[in-house]
Amino acid sequence: MIGQLKNAPIINKLLKEKKLILLSLYPDEELDEWRKHLSEFPKEWINAYDKKFTIKEEQIYDLKAIPTLYLIDKEKTVLLKDATAQAIEEFLTLHS
């Protein structure tokens, strides 16, 4: 999944133009596991973890598995939920 997003031309273009923010948020407790893979994420992405596990405990987002991709607009409206990288690419291509 990381590779698909890293290599998606539309995502890279929008990131460069500051029209897109990519947040990679780790919701689980195994922080050592998360830290092991941090170098795989581009520096242009915001890489974070949910320190208080609020997302998981309060079920703020429907996380069936990791990774789960959401596309959210600037008003925090969910545009795509549990989407594939390809679906996000297609959406961004059509709407940018």
C-alpha cells in the first residue's frame, strides 16, 4: 500500500502543490513495530500515532484492518472510506 501511494503521480503532484496532505496514523499499541517501518514512509507525509488510542477505543473511524485508507476533504467530510489506493488515485484525478 505504501508503495502504491508513494508512486501515484496524482498524489505526488498534489502533495508538491500543497493541495493534499497525506496523514499516516498508526492507531495500535505496538509502537516498536510502527517505528521499525518509519523509514519506509516519505518525508512529505505526516507520520504519527494515536498516543491515547482514542481512534480505536472510541471507534472514531471504522478500522477493519491496517492499513485502512480514508480520503477526507478540508471540511473533514469523508469522501472515500476503506478505499483502495487505486480508488483514491481515480477520485483525485477526476476531482483535481
